Amino acid sequence: MRNLINSIKLLGFDWGGLPQPDPDKLVQSIISTASVIFGLIAVVAIIYGGFVYMTSGGDPGKVKQAKNTILYAIIGLTVSVLAFIIVSTVIGVAN
């Protein structure tokens, strides 16, 4: 990432007196923001799945749909948390 910024500098791009972005912090903030957004979406999906489950009235199709919604939301939440942990670890080790 630093090489990319150095290449941009060599091309004559002027930051206009602004502080130059730190690539590590930029990547970490993007991943953090994405993790929070995906986490919120997963929580909303879990709540929705619970609502569908509670209002299914014993209909096997709706019960299956609700269980799948909850399952996939939990899988998505797990992937989001693991992505955040992996990126934070890689950035920590790189520094």
C-alpha cells in the first residue's frame, strides 16, 4: 500500500497540504466499518428470522425459512468477525 502511495506521489499528485493517509489505518478503518455494517445486517436478519419463526403458526415451510435465515445470518456474522480478526492480526504483525 505504501508503494501505491509513493507511486501516486511520483505521478505528481499533490495532496494539497492535507496529511497523507496511512495505508494501514485506511485498510483497518474500511474493514472495521464493513464489519460493523455486516454485523448490524446479520443482527437484523436474526431478528427477522425469529419473527418469522414466531409467526409461522406451525407451517413447515415458514419454520424452515426462519431457521435458514437465522443459520445464514449467524454464518455471516461469524465470517464478518473472523475477517476483522484476520485483518487486524495481519496489520499488527506487519507493523
